[in-house]
Amino acid sequence: VDDVGGDARTPLARHAWTHLGFVFRHDADVFTYTLYVDGRLDSELSVRAPVRYTDGPLHIGKDPERAGARALFADLKIWPAALPPHRIVDEYAGGPPRHLAR
């Protein structure tokens, strides 16, 4: 099975706080990946290909085999279920984490 992926449509500003919301949904045989940038829908990708799950560790930023993101992460949240769009907007509306607020 080939790896699938996509790119954000919104250019991300350097040296600025950016809120990213990523939602993964699995409905019947369709897997949907949705990206929100600063509370707005940026892009969505739906595939019918089988998705391989792993019980390995979750690496955020960098893993032993890849260089990873050149970014700082703050206030990382992971939910056990996909959030609806209005919850993504609510999370963004909360503003940057206090230690990053200007």
C-alpha cells in the first residue's frame, strides 16, 4: 500500500504562533484527513485505500528515522475521537497558550 499525504494550502508564517488542527476520521471504508489552520478549514483528503495501523510509539516532531519538523510545539492536545469543526474553531478562539501570548 502506498503512503498517502497532502500539503497545506495556507502558507505558515515563520516566527509566529499558528494553530493547527488535524482530524482523522474513519467512516465505513473511507479514511478522511482534515487540516485546519488558525480555525479555518485548510484542506481535506479522503482515501479508500486500506490504512495500516501500528501499535508503535507516536512521535511528535522528530522520530529516529526522519528529521522531523523544524518547529516548536505548545499546548499539544490529543482526543480519543474526531472533533467536529466547531470544536476546532473553539480551540483556536482560545488563543495561544499563556506563555506564548504577547
